[in-house]
Amino acid sequence: MASLFETFRLKDVELKNRIGVAPMCQYSSDNGFPNDWHFVHLGSRAVGGAGLVIVEATAVSPEGRISPADSGIYLDEHVEPFAKITRFMKQYGAVPGIQIAHAGRKASAHKPWEGDNHIETGHGGWDTIAPSAVAFGGNLPKVPQAMTLDDIQRIQQAFVSAAQRSLAAGFEWLELHFAHGYLAHEFYSPLANQRTDNYGGCFENRIRFLMETFQAVRKVWPERLPLTVRLSVTDWLPGGVTVEESIELTRRLKDAGLDLLDVSQGFVTPDISQIPWGPGFMIPTVSRIRRETGIPTAAGWMITDPNQADDAVRAGDTDLVLLARELLRDPYWPYHAAAKLGVEKASDILPVQYARAVRR
């Protein structure tokens, strides 16, 4: 049996395999509402055989959207459109997950195919907030407003409310987005955080926003369901976040009730020149974090080949493999992977409507 197609149980949730759909922004919402595009995009990956499907970075407040077209869960009215999607995913064997997020200083941007640059305030854009009044740079030059303590509390409550709406919408897997240069990562990284109060400076202060936000969400998210975090564990830059720091942070999150770490990296500044791009380049780091913290992990980044993914799970380097671009290229990658790995009755991964035809 290919390790990639073993079941995986976390709390009261069981995935039918170790393949997950990573959160991928679609920039196709109006005022945060999911629509037919999201239904087809997410539903087709469930039909394609993935054990876990995680909805894109979904904003906890309007100013937390990366772009005006981002998904959101800041209104009670967002719940039912998402519930339609979660019902379909469950019907076809996928566990529905959602990633909730705040974009911080990277918010108020055009869609990637429309420039991916900041939109001026008053011209469809809005004022951004961040730990410090320091611009991201590059094509995102807008200087954010430094958050007050009231702002911090407001956004933390927004995460709590978003978690409660996610539960009401039928999601069974919740991921907090603490990566990729968005708000939580901005607090964590010295490259973005220049505060001199209790939320900046030393490691203890820089992780305070992350820890407080996680603990607040943990209080309202059911213990029976997985609560996970996507963390940029390294900035790859001098003076930035290190893997060693992230191992310590992960230990603390685990003590606070973290169920799994979705290991990611980078993007707190426009400089990505030092990222060692290559097939599965994050797997060794994922393996180290899993080994040194004892926390279940998910690995991503340039994992495309079924043997590569199966080897990572079999070797104990990771518990799950989250695919993004590869599942855009091929929504039925799980079926094709099962066939390549010699899984008996690989077609059974698909719904009967497809499986009966594929078997011929």
C-alpha cells in the first residue's frame, strides 16, 4: 500500500489519504462572498480524490483582504454560501478546511493579472494596517498605519468571529494564516516589526500577537476538530525569522493546543532571491520540525511527482502533502498518483460516476 494513500486521523477527523489541496487565492469574490467559481474550483478537487480541501486565504475583516476580490468570512451572510460548498465536499469524501487570514500591509492590492500592485486609497483601495509603519516595498509601496493596542484586540476578535462562522459553515479543519508576509508574519519577523512595546523587539514580544490570536481561537474552535497554523518558518534573509525560532514557537503553539503545522516559508519582503528553489526543497525542514517538536506536519512547495510525495510520507518526513499548482494543472492528480503508485482499484478514489467509466 502506498503510504500516500493511507488514512490519516487528527482528532475526530479522518482523511481518506494524505493528499490535501493547499489554499490558493482565486481573486474571484465580491465583498468576500464565494460564488459558482469557488463551488466548481473547490468541488472539482474534492471529486478529484483529495482527502482535504482547504479554502483560500479568507479575510477576517474587509481591510484584511489582499485584494477587493478576495474571499472573506467577516459577515454572517458569508456562512451559507460557504456551507453549500462544504456540503458538496463532504458528499464526495473530502474534509472541508478553511484558512483565515489578515493581509496586513500587503492588503489593498490589484488582482495578480491586473498588476498585483497597491490600489490607491479612494480609488478602490483602502488604508492598510501593520505592526509598524513600514511599507512592504516593491510593487506594494503603501505605508501602513502602525496598529494601536485597540487595533490588535479588534483583529484578534475578528479571527475569533471568523472561526465561529467557519464552524457554522460546516468546516471541519481550521488553519490560521501566520505566513507569507501577511499580518501575523509581520508581527513575527524583525524585518517588518519595528515596535518598541510588548508586541515588538525580542522573540517573546514578536510572537505575542500570534500566541494570543491562536489562544483566542482555540477557546471557540471545538477540541474535536483540527486547529492548524501555516507558518513561514524562515525568511531566508539576514535578520529575519529562523528555523530555530520557529521550532521554539511551534513547541509553544503545541502546548497551547496546536494540532498540526503547515510548514511554509518566506515572502515578508519582496526579496526572494535567497530561496533555494527546487523540487521538494522544504521537505528537509518539515522533517526537522516534525522530529524536534513532535507535531504532525504538512509539507508543500514544488512537490509534483507521486513518488516524491509518497517517499516523504513513508520516510516520516511529513504527515500530509499539500499541493497547489499541481492540482491546478490536474484536479485528478490523486487518481493519477494512485495509478502510478500501483494502488489496487485506483479508480475507487473517484466518485462512482467517473470510476465506472475509468475502470473500462
